Amino acid sequence: MNDKVNKAIVEVLPVSPFVMNCIVLGCRASGKAAVIDPGDESQRIVRAVELAGLEVTHILLTHAHIDHVGSAGEVKEATGAPVYLHREDLPLYGHVAQQARAFGMNADMTMPDIDVFVNDGDSVQVGELHLRVLHAPGHSPGSICFYLKGEQGSPGMVFSGDVLFAGSIGRTDLWGGSYETLMRSIGEKLMTLPDDTVVYSGHGPSTTVGKERANNPFSRDFVQTTL
């Protein structure tokens, strides 16, 4: 899948046995790119970047579950790009091998050091693309989304990790999960975005904020307050 929105090129690569959506987000003007959630199949990810004629300058992790970070080390080695994460997910990141064993996966992997810890409201610049960090805990303590504001009549986009899906929400029965916290995160951080904002989730098809506000079966519990 390849979408062109504003100045951005978005390629969605479902990877791993978990069918997790790794995102290649490229800046059309500069040729710079971010890889969001390299969970597996690093060679395929790097090849997709090369075919698009892009240079990876950022590796952005929405959270530290194994299916989202499993190939971060290999992608960093291939590209030299720094790895970004929220500090609250560092305990999860430090136990990736244990996560792999729990799912019967190969635990023989080397995880790279985190180069940059991001916080809510931070800006991450990928070429001419300015991504705003939205800390949205609930699925995990350090879950974050990356929001790219729309321009010139085109919709914005948000890369939501496992916070919000088309017609569903992230699990809250894993370590550090909280249903109440997740509902508040979705209400305060995602439901305040414009309705036409395209939501690229960690699993499944894309959707929009407006569709999820109107049709998501959990929408009655989204807690939206005045910040």
C-alpha cells in the first residue's frame, strides 16, 4: 500500500506472524524517511526504503512490545538511524527476549540502545515533515502516537501503534495496561484531532478519527476532557 498525503509518502508493510504494520514514512521533498515500528523482516523493510529512493534518518517505536521492535537492531545496523522511544516503555524494551520466549519465538536478538527518549508534545522532524508526539498510555505505559498535521486542504495522519484500531482498541490485559487509562488517552489525544485525520494503526486497515468517533464500539467510553 502506498499513499501520498501532503508532503508525505506512506508505505505500510505488514510483517511478522502478528501481521504488524511497519510504516515507512518518507518526505517527498527531502528524500528522508522514518521507519515506524520495525517489528520483523528487516531485509524487506530496508529493501522497501531503497526501492522508494529514501534515506532512513529515524527509527520510531510507538511502544516496546516484541511485534513492534523485533527488528529495530537490524534496521539500525543497516541504516545507522537513531532509535526513538518513550522512557515509560523502557522496562518492556529491556525484556524483549522474555517477550519472545513467551510467544515461542526466537529470543536470540540484540536490541539497540535507545538514542532519543521522547515526551508528549515533542516534535520529531523527518525532512520537512514535523511529527508531534502524543503520549497515549493504556496499552503500555509508554505508548505514543505520531501526528502529522494536514496541509493545503489535505487530511493529516496519525500513526497510532496499538492505541486505536479500525473498529477496536489496543489490548489492556498485558503488563502495564489499563482500560481506563487507554480510554482517556484516546479521548484526549486522538478524538481531539480533525475528523478527516487518517489513522494508521499497528494492525489492520487504516481508518479516520471521524469514523472511529462515530462507529467504534468502544467510543462510548472514550474520555474527552478540556485540556
